[in-house]
Amino acid sequence: MVKKIKPTSFRLDKTEAIDFGKEFFLLDNELFDSEINTLKRHNVYDSWIELNLMNNPDQLLDLVNNELSKTKKVLGGGEIYDRRRQKNRIY
């Protein structure tokens, strides 16, 4: 899984670099409104995983080891927020 994580290049929006014909995860701490709109327009908003490495330095490692290949979730500050179930649970 770690070998599949690659940096990308873009001019303005990170979503410019996404091939919407393939499955992906967008790992980032924050998105511009235009990026959110693009993800929603392509029905892939749940592919964004919000990272907060300042609050949780091991978050990326936790994602790779536990959940990234199985589900699309947001982790941060000791909680998991599952967008599909609209619930928080302690991690």
C-alpha cells in the first residue's frame, strides 16, 4: 500500500491531478471550495481523507496499517468520523 502513495503536481487545485476514472484517496488537511465542488461534481467527495498530522503525527501510518485499503474515513485527534454513517467513534 505504501508504494502506491505518490506525490503529484498541479497548478491551482489538487483535483487537477486526479484521474476520476480510477479509484483514489485524496489525503490532505484542507481543501479549497473549488476542490470540494469538483469532488462532489464527480461523486467522489468521500475519497478525501482529512489528515491532521500536527494533532496526530501517526495518522498516516494508522491509515496505511488499518483502514486505507478497506474504507474511506477521516481520522484526526483520536476520533474516526465515518462520512457514510455520520458517526464519530473513539480510535
